[in-house]
Amino acid sequence: MGSPMRRVSQEDTWSGQVHPDIASERHVQSFDVERLTNILDRGAQNTARRRKVESIIHSDPEFSCKDNYFMTHNERYEAAVKKAFHTQMLTQSLGWSEEELVYVYRALSGDTVLGMHTGFLKALRSLGSEEQIAKWEPLCKTCRIIATYAQTELGHGTYLQGLETEATYDATTQEFVIHSPTITATKWWPGNLGRSATHALVLAQLTCSGARRGMHAFIVPIRSLQDHTSLPGITVGDIGPKMNFDELDNGFLRLDHVRVPRENMLNRFAQVLSDGTYIKRGTEQSNYLFMVVTRVEILLGEILPPLQKACVIAMRYSVIRRQSRLRPSDPEAKILDYQTQQHKLFPQLAMSYAFHFLAISILEFFQRSYNAILDRDFSLLPELHALSSGTKAMMADFCIQGAETCRRACGGHGYSKLSGLPSLVTRVSAASSYEGENTVLYLQVARFLVKSYLQAHMSPGSTSQRFLPSSVAYLTAPDLSRCPAQRAADFLCPELYTTAWAHVATRLIKDSVYHLQTRTQSGQDQHEAWNQTTVTHLQAAKAHCYYTSVKSFSEALQKLENEPAIQQVLKRLCHLHALHGILVNSGDFLHDGFLSGVQVDMARTAYLDLLLLIRKDAILLTDAFDFTDQCLNSALGCYDGNVYERLFQWAQKSPTNTQGNPAYEKYIRPLLQSWRSKL
Amino acid sequence: MGSPMRRVSQEDTWSGQVHPDIASERHVQSFDVERLTNILDRGAQNTARRRKVESIIHSDPEFSCKDNYFMTHNERYEAAVKKAFHTQMLTQSLGWSEEELVYVYRALSGDTVLGMHTGFLKALRSLGSEEQIAKWEPLCKTCRIIATYAQTELGHGTYLQGLETEATYDATTQEFVIHSPTITATKWWPGNLGRSATHALVLAQLTCSGARRGMHAFIVPIRSLQDHTSLPGITVGDIGPKMNFDELDNGFLRLDHVRVPRENMLNRFAQVLSDGTYIKRGTEQSNYLFMVVTRVEILLGEILPPLQKACVIAMRYSVIRRQSRLRPSDPEAKILDYQTQQHKLFPQLAMSYAFHFLAISILEFFQRSYNAILDRDFSLLPELHALSSGTKAMMADFCIQGAETCRRACGGHGYSKLSGLPSLVTRVSAASSYEGENTVLYLQVARFLVKSYLQAHMSPGSTSQRFLPSSVAYLTAPDLSRCPAQRAADFLCPELYTTAWAHVATRLIKDSVYHLQTRTQSGQDQHEAWNQTTVTHLQAAKAHCYYTSVKSFSEALQKLENEPAIQQVLKRLCHLHALHGILVNSGDFLHDGFLSGVQVDMARTAYLDLLLLIRKDAILLTDAFDFTDQCLNSALGCYDGNVYERLFQWAQKSPTNTQGNPAYEKYIRPLLQSWRSKL
């Protein structure tokens, strides 16, 4: 293993011996765990850089998170601000790059407060002119201001055209008047807004020269740089308790005719001249660019890690926990030796790897196309939007569900915050709505699919068919009507199951186009027809996204020819990911006879056999994620496996144990004596 | 509507006007909502009794829960003890019966602390002799002691034979010596144990006259009745923070050779004589009786209400929230008018009703058989155990998933604690492991099903076949090999879909028996064969449970002949429940050709058409659950629909807004100035 020294124990008093049940799991290594970690890090040098950052963070008591589960909302916020402050100090003294700050965020498990400050910077770079970037970026990077991005409103979320905040240009003073006309126009949710930010990038409906021009972004000072009080016309505060993210001051903001100078409108894609003339340089979509940037970055930065960590914790606990006997004469068995436990956890492990490689492929596509878009070449934006939207929605769905599956797989202990699992679940649960509500995103993918399908099939051989975006090129591939598998082993073949997924996705897309056209051709209004077929579209979009994940996983494995041991162990996970999806959705594969019932049974046999094969590498495959004990912050998931001792020691530090029982004198004693007084 | 006056608003300052978007939903009533409430309450007189209790609770500021979302762990516990104390005072002064205390628990949403005190009482009644009940029940009912039930251990849960706590009989003193031999033997989880209880009913492995006799229950004093300090040999405390249930002091308990008198062993089913002679009067199963009692009671008391409340909240919010336009010329649409939103919420609503009627039928079966079991007639126990285990597991699974679906259907606001939804989700999430871990319970059902199947098919026409328990009688019913449906409307038929579910359950049970037998016949060890087929057994058990829910729902509707309007509207929900299950599991129905792909499409058409029909009654169907605003404790789900105003007002009361920003002087100001110092 890499450097076990870094895995400092949760409890300072802990002995450091490794539990024999977990040591035995690491005894025989069928592949090089360190090398797999390097692959996940995209290079050994990145692993080294990441560990260097982690060792700095984890050896500094200012960054400790071990009391998190015992803290109040206010305490969590204050601790996070403290961490942000220290991060800023270290960034200045050590010269951390933006890449290294990503490792800082990972080391802190996101338990810091200035995420949206960075978000502001990225929005600025996407939407601001070079002059605006030159002016605001240094102020932001050196924390002379603290900024946030304010888009969502109390009554309006994903449907941006519905935003109510107004920005009206006043040519006499060359200012924009920013105003919240109703209670539902109150900005709601922006991180850092509640208590920290001094400036907000406010998204508002622009009116100039009497005409509405749609949504634009305006830099608005909201709090005094002298004493942090809110500026005139500004009502700002924290939106209160949430399911998690206590450390983050999500806030509200109301603006009462607040004036900002003309140059505070970000103007890479649109500009208002001093006389109020409106000049447009981008498409309607250009405002969405920042959202695409964010959606791509959260995949690896925010959405996937909770699932990976949940896998690590549940897997380690499952080889320590012993329950019942497999045979009456045996000792109690490790619960990971039960088929049902493998059936719960291994698909989540496979998903963790599948989504890693998927997110990397999207990131690479994004990096290839971002500069072109900044230069106002929007040709790749629709595909990038569809890919990032669909991947975000799918990953959020499955990571929430997967983390919860891992949590439940740990029985009662999974319900204790000290397991780390509840916080992972409640944190990743936010992913279903932030950065675009999942159903809305899936339906945007569906529109892209319908359009692509029509493009592919309405004019075969034409130019437009040749230029079908590569992510939907399978829509024109020759299709098998029957799966050729004749035995279980035939299913252990990427080509076979990728083709199967392509078949099902194509059929469902075709089906949803058919339903849509049937309705419009029978005279139904096209919008009503769309609404009445959205359940079908949703199903098609989900199948397409799953296909994408299977395809990118198997393509990533092809590149590991030089790592045969790792390729083999990951290939099993790839098989498992594809087959688990087929079995869960077997109805879609049986529907048109592409698979027969007998073939589904073969796929199940192949799947169940894979569980047994993956079993022996399970702990190593989770070790390879290389999360330190501090990152996991879990008594169940500790690297040395001394689960019960940690739970017992940690629980006793609970304020409920250390602060006595103030309710005793007030209520319990009178209760115990109440009857006596009646006698 | 019944008595809208009871629905006191969350905010004292609120005007009380009903939002027009929700008023319009209640304008036309196709059925009598009050009458449906009476049916759910099992009689109008029960509705009246319940409301009387609720009006007392909700008009008493001592029982207020409106600050819950802002409280710390300690504060929640203290508030709950206060409520328990006041409940006890009111019980004495008003003479509340145990039935009325169930209404109290509902009115408090379980936010009270003495649940396990009642649990102790029920265990006492199940396992204690008449003399023991006569001694301890009055002490308990008058709160001269506070008791809990201590079974689960740090290292041992569902597998009771694995419990390590020891009770060794010492004939010389006629005492039992209760002892925790290891750290994993520490009792862990019992409610009230952490800080409140004075006595625990400790489950321990009995040894007398040198022989191990299995698990028995012992009443052990743990805290002084004088000053509440722990007694000699007792180490006791709170297990710390959990995903929810902050109000409850789940605790740990270690016993160091603690002695209790011989008569403290509960001895309805087994007794130790003074010389150490062991006398058994029950079966191995008799110790499980109390667990069956609890499993039955939590269905309606604990597991179902969070799903019902989540439906109420999400449904009300979905007619207030407007987003996007269905047509470009329209105003923004109520999100409940989107097919995808109906597809999320209506199956949960249907499930809420299906599970209500299922739980009632199990409760009635339980009430019919409980006294026989107490009198040591154990013939009905296996079926009661299977029914209650399967129903608990299924309801827990679907209520967790359903509450989370409702939460996500509310977008970002569903992530705010002020919506009420996060607390419902995190509370009901405990249900997957408490009172028997779900997978373990499903597998116990599976064993019952395998046994019943073999009984039904190995000796046709024999006595044992005639005596097949009624819940599995369908295993011998004549089976169709093809579903006769020819058009979508054919699926709107309870007989058709109940038969379809019976077919699939039978096939899956048969399949799992076949897999099991194939393995054992080819020489595999029977335990290994069981383990390697458990994924299949799980699937069979789940299908059986779903069948049971469909069957009990349609049987309950047959009894509503005199209520045609209510019968009609509930019938749609019954159809939806059955069809939603078929569509989600379509692979199981297509597998052997019972349904064709064309028939699945028909079922989907029928399902989508039902969504439109249910739409107009959706709000009324949730109103019928008759939860007061205080029970819901939700800004999104308030009866009058003034969602945004409440969110805005309530958020501002957050301590994060009222306590200033202590982090500013310490960290934010230095951060904003840090760069300047570098210049």
C-alpha cells in the first residue's frame, strides 16, 4: 500500500493495530493497488501532489473535522470560515495552484465555505469580457472581496426565463437599477450569501431602451467592506437549516432599486452602450455556459466522492461485521460473504469506477470545446450541454441511491452519524436539485435525443446524418433484433452488452418519438403532446445515459492494455455494471424479444458468478480510492478496521454524555415522583 | 372539510387567507373528504376522539414543535422529556387510555421520549407471568420507574443467537449474574437508555445448572431512583448523534457481573426454579412474540405516517409551485400538471392508501391470534411472523423511497428542513434496520414461502396442502400461462392484476425453489446452496409481499360498496398501485411470456391515463389523511398553501440570522484584509 502512515486514526489514543479480519483481505493482492490509485489520479505525479496537500491539511489541527458530528449549525459555519481563512493563508504562503486547491477541497471533504467564491470566478471567466476579468479576478483571488453567484429565486429555479429580478438601464446616470419586485423574486440558495459575501453576481432580466432583453449577470456589492453590514436597499440573510451543508451559509437576497454602474454587467456575450443600445454577441445559450462549466466540475468534485466513500466504509465494515453462520458448525460469517450483501455493495463499487471514467471522458470533451465556445463558436454546445446534463442527472440519481444502499447495508450502525454514512447520504442528496433539477435535465437530454433521432432517420445518407454528434452516433448503427448470447459466459463481453444497451436506448428513443408523433399527427397541440409523453422520454433518456456509462467504461479499459492485472479486475466491474443495469431493467430488454427469458437468466447467472470473483478484490478496490481516515471521518470505515472500539470511544465524547443531563432535575425527577404526590 | 380551524398556522402573525391555487383544488369535491377520513380512522367516533386529543396537544404551547429544526441535539432531548412529562401529567388528569395515547404520539409526530417505556410494558405483557405483570405494570404506568428494552448489542443485531450478554444463575443466592463479557456485548441502541431509564429489560443468554438455555429477558435496575446515577457495575450513556431521532436518547449499557433476583427473569414461557432447574413452557419462537407485536404496531404508528405526510407536503407544494409553460402563450403551469410530477407523486399516494389497508388487515389478523399465542397455542405464529416481517420490510423500503421521492419532487425547497421533508426522510430511514433488518426479514419470508411451496406441491390433495396458510393459498390456485388483457382498459380490473401478481410471485417462488434444489441435488451443502440463491429468494419474497398489498387493497375496496364515490376514487389508486408495480417490474411479467410487450404497453397506457384521472382529486386525497399543520411542521405543506411567505418568515428566525455572525470579526475581516497586509 501507498503510505499507510497517512491514515492517522480517528482517536488519538488508538493503538494502531490492524484488525485481523481486514488484514486478511489485504493479504493477497491480485493487482497493484498503488498503480490503480495512480490511474484514478491520472498519473503518479498527481497522486504525489494530492498526498502532499492532504498531508499538510491532515497534520494541521486547524483543519480537523472530527467534532463535526457533534457541532451545531452555527459552530459548523464558524469552523468552515476558519478553514477557509487558513486555506487562504496557506495558499498565499505555499503558492497553491487552482489544481492544488481542488485537492484541498477533497482533503476537507468540501467542509469549507468559499466554494461559491470560486464559482463567481468561473462565472466571471465565462461571461465577463477580458477587461472585466482583469479588474475583478485579482480582487477575488486575493479575497479583497468575497463573492457569490445569485441565480435561483424563492419562486423560480431551473426555468430561467421565469426569473423575476429586474435590471433596468437608466441612461441618464449610466446605471442599472436592480430590483426584486415580489417575494418570489427573492434570491434564494446562493452559497456564501447568507453571512459571508460582500458581492453577488446577480442574474436578472435586463430592460434597456424600453425593451426586455432576457437574463444577464450583474456584479452587485451587497455588504460593506468596512463593517460587513448590508448596504442600502439590500436585505440579506441565511435561509436556515438544511438536510446537510450546515457549514455553508446559503442565503437570501432582496434588492430594492439598487443601482450599479453600467460596467458591472458582464459583457462577453452582450453589452449595453451608454445610450442604452443593446448589442448581442452570443446566442441565447451563451448564458448557460457557466452552468455547463459547473455541471462538469461537480461530477468528480462533489457528486462521485460520497458514493466512493460510502463504498469504502460499507465494504470495510462488511468484513469486520460477523453475523449468523453460513453453516451451523462455522463461526459467524463476515457479512460480505453473504450473496445479498455482495448484491448490495458490488454494483455500487462498479458504479463508482464506471462514473469515474465517464466523468473523465466528459471533462476531456469539455476541455476540448470550452475555448471554442468562449470564442463564440457554439457548434459543440448542444452536445456538451446534453452530455453534461444527462451525466449530472444520472450520476446524482445513482450516487444518492448508491450511498443510501451502502448506508443501509451497514444495518443499525449505518444510522449513526459516527459511521459517516448519514452525512454522505444527506450531502449527496442535494445533487438531485442543485445545478439543474434532475428530471428537467433528463428531459433536455430527451429533446436532444428526439432531435438527433429525427436527424438520423428522416434523411438517411444526408449531410446532417453524417454530422450526428458522436455521443448519439449509435442511433444510425446497424441494429440486431436478437441478442446472440447462448450461454452465461457470452455476457462477459463489452461488445455484446454495449450493443445491447445501444439497442434498448435506440428502441426507447424511437418509441418516444413515435408516441410524440402519433399525438401531434392526430391533432394534439405539440406542447400538450410533449407533456403527455414525458414519462416515456424520461425512460429513453435514462437508457441513453446508462449506455454512455457502459461505453465509456469499456473504452477506458481498452486503454489499460499495459496493465493486464488492473485491466482484468476492472473488467469484472465493467461487466457487473452493464449486467446489473440489464437485470434491473430487464423489462426493457425483454419487451421486443431482444433478450429472451432464458437469456435474462443467463445474464443473472453471469452476474451472480461475478459477485464471487469480485469478492476477493473488494477491499483492495476500495483502498485504491485512497481516502484517508480524516476524509472518511467514519468509525465504521477506518483503515485499520477497529470498528467497535472506535464507535464506543467516539460515542462517549458526545456532548450528551459529557454535559450531564439537564433534563433530569427539571423533568425526570418530578416525573418519577409525580405519582407519589397523588397518593 | 372537517374542522379547518384546527389547522393553526405555523406563524402566529399569518393572515389565514387560503392561497387561490390550493383553494381551486378543493373547489369541486367528487367525494366526501370527511367520510374518507372516518374510514381511515376506522369510524367517525375515532376521528372525533383523535381530534379531541390533537386539539388539546396543539393548543398547549408546551407541546410546540415549531423550533425543532433550529434545536441542538441536547435541546431536542430536553424538549422531548418535557413533552413526555406533560403527557404523563395530562394522562393522569384527563384519564387518557392507551388508545388515546396512540393519538398523542401521532399529534406529537413521535417527538417524545418514552416510547421504549411503552415498549417495555408490551414486552412485559408478552413475556412475563401474570404475577410479574401485576408487579411491574403499575410501577411502569405510573412512571415510578422509567424502563427500556435492551436487546441489540454493539456487535450483534438481528441474529439473536449471537447475543453475548450472559445471565448465569447462582443458586446459592437465587440471583442471576448479568454480565457483558466483551466490547461487542455492549447493549447498543435501546431508546431511553442513554439518559432517562432507571430499569432495563436485558436480553441475555441464560446459563443455569451449567447448561446454556438460550435467550431470556431480565429486569435490571440501572440507575438510582434517588439521584439517577448509574448503579454499581453499570456503565451507561448515549450512543451519540444519529441521522435523526435527536429527541431520543438511544443508549449503550455495559454490565459488570450485576446481580438481580431470580424473580426478575420474565417467565411466561420458561422458568428457573430456586435450585436451578430449568422449566420450558414455550417454543424457541416464543421469545420472538414481543418482536412480532412491535413489528405490527410500528406499521401504522411509525413507518407509514412519514410517507403520508411527505405526500401531503409535496402535493400541496406542487399546486402552488409554478414553473415553465405548458404552452408558450400560457402562464407558468402548476408543476402537478406535468406528467413527470404526477408519475413521481401519485404512486406514492396510492402506496399510502395501499399500505394503510394492508397494515389494518395485518393488525386484525394479529388481534385474532395474539391471545391464542399467549395461551401457548403457537400454530398461527409462523404465518403471523412471515406476514408481519414481510410487511414491515416492504413498507419500510417503499416508505423510505417514497418519502425521498416526494422530497426530491419539491426541488431545492425539499432540501430545506423548513419543508419538513428532510426530517421525514431521515426519520423513516431508520425503519430499514430497526425491529429486524429488512433483508434478513425478507429472507425469513422466503424460507416460509419455500416451505409453503413444497407443502403445496410435494403432496397434492393431502391434508397439509389443505391447511396451507391463507396468505399463501394462491400457490395452489389454478394458474394462467398468459394474461388475457386485450386492451388498456382490461388492466383496470382487480381480479386481472391480482392474478397477474399471484402468477409472478408463484413463478419466482418456484424458480427459487428450483435453484435451491438444483444445487443441493448436485451435492452442494444446503447452507451454501441457500446463500448462493438468496438474491433469487429476495426477489420472490418481494413479489409475494407486493401481491399481498395489491390483494388487501382490493379486498378493502370491496367492503366500501356503500360508499360508491369513495370506492371509485380509491379504486383508481388501487389500479395505479398494481400497475405501477407491474411496470417497474415488467421484466418479471415478460420473462415467461405471461405479459407480451404489447400488453406491457397497454398497462402503461392505462397507468398514464389514471394519472390524469387522479389529478383532480389529488389534494383532497391528501387532505383526507387529516394531518394538522403542527403535525406536518412544514412551510411547503401548510393547509392554506401560503408557501413562500412562510418560508421567508420562518427562515429569518434561524439562529444564523438572529445571533449575528461571530465568524466575522475572527475570520472574515482578517481574510478581507489579509492581502493588504502583504502589500
